[in-house]
Amino acid sequence: MPERYPISKSSPTPARSQPPAPVRAAVKLMFVGAGLEVVALLVAVTTVGSLKSALFKANRNYTAAQLHNVAAARTTALVLGALITIALWLWMAWANDRGRRWARIVAAVLFTINTLDLLLSIDVVHAIATVIVGAVIWVVGLAALVLLFRKESAPFYQQGSA
């Protein structure tokens, strides 16, 4: 009769350590960033009137239909961009909370894009509330990035997750 080997009900998997305090704080800030992005979206949608006014001042030869179409196109692009940005904030929170090696770099790249977008919006956007909310979001992103790259955060990302 063949010998039977005991079958374990669960295979031992190495326990993943908890994120250090700076990473936990950065993840919380990323959730705050996603929430602020929702606020920015609401501010932008509620200030469509000022966008139309600015478009009309810059292009006095627009008909009412042209003005409406350009404002609608810009608002649609803004809404889609905000939804993508919210998803990116949440994705970065998830990935950094799990110590994904690539997540800090992607967060830094996204912060750089956010910085360029803020600089562009200061020049282009005509609603001061939108610029203020954008600046607050930028500060939250900067704080999260600084926390992710603190010395005590590095070992968490070196645990071997891909």
C-alpha cells in the first residue's frame, strides 16, 4: 500500500509587513487627494458660466451655438480628466499601501504631470476657485510624495513585491 503524505490545508505564505507610518500617512493623503479632486470637479462644473464668459471675451465673433459647443467640449474634457485623476489617486493609494516597487515612481511621474497641469491652469483657467482647489491638490500630492520617499519608507518597498 502506498504511503500517504499529509496534506496541509493551507500553504504558508510569508506575512507582508504593515506599511510604515509615512507610507500610511501618504496613502491617507492620496484618499484626501481623490476627495479634493471631486471638489475640484464640482467647482469646475459650477463655474461653467465664468468659462463661457471668458470664452466670449476672447472670441467675440462666436455665435451662441459655437459658444455653447466650445464650453460643452471643454467641460466634457474636464469631467473625463477629473474622473481619470480620481481613479489614479485611488490606484496609487492601493499600490503604495501594498508596497509595490513601481508605485512610488509612478506617483512621482503623476505628481510632475499635476505640476505642469497646475502651471497651465494658472495661465488658462479664468475661475480663481478652480486654481485654488488645484493648488491645494498639488500641496496634498507634494506632501504624499515626500512621505513616500522618506528614508524609513524605503525598506517597505524592497520586500520583493513586483
